[in-house]
Amino acid sequence: MARLTRITAKAGTVLTHRGERPDYLYFVFKGKLTAHIASRQGREIILDRLEQGDVFGELSVLDGGSRVRSVRCETSCDLGRIPTEEFDRWLRAHPVAMRDVTIALAGRMRDLSDRLFEFAFHDVETRLRHFLVRCLIQQGSLHNGAVLDPAPSHLTIANCIGANREAVSRALSRLSKAGVLTTGRQRIEVLDVHLLESGL
């Protein structure tokens, strides 16, 4: 394997910036990060949430282009990084690994295509339902009584689904009144997963 350096980063550290030339490929050993784009006015859209086992920066290794998203640590993180030139050479010498990276990127493109469809054709509440279902699937608990604790903040959810915090709060309130879920401080409990998934 190419030379890997272990680093730590504090919460709030921005590791890569959209538009910059790539220097490293990153591996996540511990912690949580978000990949996002931001408007000139500062509004963010979260494209991906990264955690242990994830890799980022591989697209720039493959095409040599600039970074397409910024990545920020949401918690303290333990990471590994490899210079892009070294990883590129290693991939060229290991075609099976190249295929694995390509498959992973294809999966990410499918996810982004689904997200774009949601942004274009679904209202805020439906996008919120999709987001919650994805979160529950990721933690392996898509069932009645499942709990997100800690749950993402209303602002984080809004940035993930292309909405504002107030719209997310209203949508959660409607779902709560409909008996779909209950909310508390950094906690969301799903009461009826079939109602949550209805219409998706």
C-alpha cells in the first residue's frame, strides 16, 4: 500500500475545500464528518455523512480534477491520508483495487441521483421521511420503536434535505401529531414505521 500517515482533527476542522486542488486521499478510522457544498451566502447542502470505514477524495485521484465538495469534522476524528500521486500509482498497479474504488463511486453516484430526484420532485415532508428512513437503515433499526439518539439537529437535517430549519420543525411536528414519531432533545423515536414509509 502507498505511504499512509495517521492524523487527528478536532471537531469543526475543514479537511478539504470545494474547488481546491487535491493533495490527499483520506480514510476515516474514527469520528463523524459531513461532506457539503455551500453558497456564497453561506447556506449549506450536506451531500454525505462520513464515518468509520469511509474514504473521501478518491474522485480527484481518478480524474485529476479539483475537489467537488468540502469535508468537515463534526466530531474529533482519527484519519489516515495518502498523497494523491502515490495512491494513483498504487491503483494503477492493482487493477482489482481500482475496480473496487470504481464500484464504490458508482454506488455514491446512485445515491446522489436519488437525492437529486427527491430535491426536484418531493416536498419537504417527503424528503424528511426519506432522510429518516435512510438514517434508520444505516443503524440497522427500521422498525417500530426505533430511536435516533442522538438525532441530527433540525439544522443538520435541513442542510441534508435542501430545506430550512423552520420547515423541518413544522414537518416533524406534523409527523408527531399524525402518530408517526415523537421528538425530544436530540432524540427521534419512530412509533409507526409503516406510516413513516407511506407514500415513499
